[in-house]
Amino acid sequence: MLAHEVADKSWEYFAKRGFPPAILFLGQNTPQKLAYIKEKIILELCRRNRNKKLEEKSCLLFAEKGEHPDLYFFPTGRVYIGNPDAPEPYTVRHLQRTFLLYPPYWSELRFVFIPEANLIQEEAESALLKSLEEPPRGTHFVLSCEEEDQLRETIISRCVVLNLVFRPDYQESPVDGWARFWFFLKYDYHDAFLVAERKGWLKKIEKFYDALNFSDHDFLILDRMLVQEFREAFAKEELGLQMQIFELSLLPLFYAIRDHLVAGPIPELAPVRLRLRDSDHAMKLYRLLRDTVYLLRQRIYGRIPRNLNMIVGYFLWHLGQLWGDSFTRNTTPMQ
């Protein structure tokens, strides 16, 4: 099931059982994604219309124009707290004083949509937290951003989180092993994936894993690739993106080990199959990769990435201890 299908099911469930105070949609903020969210909100409002003088067609028209009294759509861009005396439109104070004070007018529900929640400024965020946690009766917040780590935990903890990803190039799962792998991980439309693809890094790591024989020479190639070649390719990129691309580089190995550990009940996903000596070594490798990915995603004070050189050194040092003991020779590419 694709991410937007899960979102459809979840929205249907909320429509029947009641919407949570706040929903957060993760995934790249493509026009398709934002249009999908707006359409869901507008259709839900008009479906619950209580104004007998307002036909459904007119309700939809008002909503599309942004003139429905039960909609508050923030534009894309930064969200500020607003002037304390006369808050500007589409600021948090304006929302609280002109919208949240009142009950639903035409519909049974009201919606507030913030399309780039990661751009809510600090003061605005602090002012918004109480409203997110306990919005007025009938009012629901819908937020959107690309990655969970772009938001503070204080916002995430107040939301039901859903993944929502649209891929413009194809709708069905590709057959090719590598394309299929990135597709099912929902990476094929991710910023890190696109940058890595543009710079030829994807082809480099795919070629490495396809030829991997777990010899000492292979380890030296991996070491050079993840240290010297990675730095040369992405030194000018911002650190957060470097972290994501490095994580992307480890995912084939991570999922190949996962496939080995859960062989049988769960379909294989990795584009290569590993021959590991035993489950004990497989678990050590799995934990190393899991811990490395955790370090890559961790943020100091919720914002600052860790030192990438430190993480790379940690990973390669521990991998070197396990390299010769864990693997038998020859991997098998997935067909």
C-alpha cells in the first residue's frame, strides 16, 4: 500500500470516528501533496455543511477561493507571531483573535492548515502550542512538512503523524531491483536521493554493492568511498543533507542484513543478498547500522546535526572489527 493510500484510509477513519486535534503530514511538499491535503479539507467541510441556504457547489467555490468562514489556510513561507496590538493576517495572533475565538459557522468543523510547519518561527510556535494541544471545540489543525526532524518534539507530540508521498514519474512498483528498492523505501522522490542521483553517487554505491565480495580490498574501497569520495562530492551541501545522503548510502547493506534475519515470513527488499556466517554476527551488524542511522538522525537541542566525521569514523571502525568474521564470499544481486 502506498503512502497516499494509507493517508486516504486514515482520513476516512477520522471522518467516521472523529478528527484528532492536529494531524501532521510528512513527505516532500510537492504541489500534488499540498493540493491533496487542501482537497481533503475542503471536501470534508462541504460534506458537513449546516447552512441550508448554501448549495454544495457554492460551498466548494467559497472554499477554493479561501472565503469559507471555517477555513484558515496559511500561505507557504514563514509563520510569525504577529503584532500584539494589530496582528497581521496569517500570523498566530491573528488566527487566535479572529478565528479560534469563534465556533464553526457554516460547517460542523473548522480547519487550520499550515503547509510549511517547519517554518513556524520560535515565538509563534510557543504561542501556538496550547491551541494545538487543546483547540476550541470543532477546530482541527492540519500541518505539513517534509521530515519529522524539521520540527520540535513539542509540536510532533501533539500531532497524529501520517506519511504522504507522491511520485510523478510512475505509479506502480518498478521491476528493476534497485529502482524497486528506492521506490519502496519512499526515497526516490526525496531531496537527498535527487542530489545523490544528479552527482552520480547513486550509480557509484549501486555498482559497489553489486560487486561486493567482502574481501579486505572491498573494505578499503568502502573506506575511501565513504570518506574521501563522499567529502569531495558533497562538501558544498548543507550538513543535514550530507547526513541524509550518507544514511542513504548505508541502506542497501542495512536492508540486506534485515532480509537475512527475517528470511521467510517477510518478502526480501534489498537489491543484494548477503551470505552471513551466523545470526549472531548478523545481529551485531544490524545493531551497528541501526545505531549509526540513529546518530545520523539525532539533533543536538532538536536542531543541530552531530559531527558527520565522528559518525563516519565510528561506523567504519566498528564495521572493520566485524568485516572478516561476519561474511562469506560472494553476494547475489537480486533479479
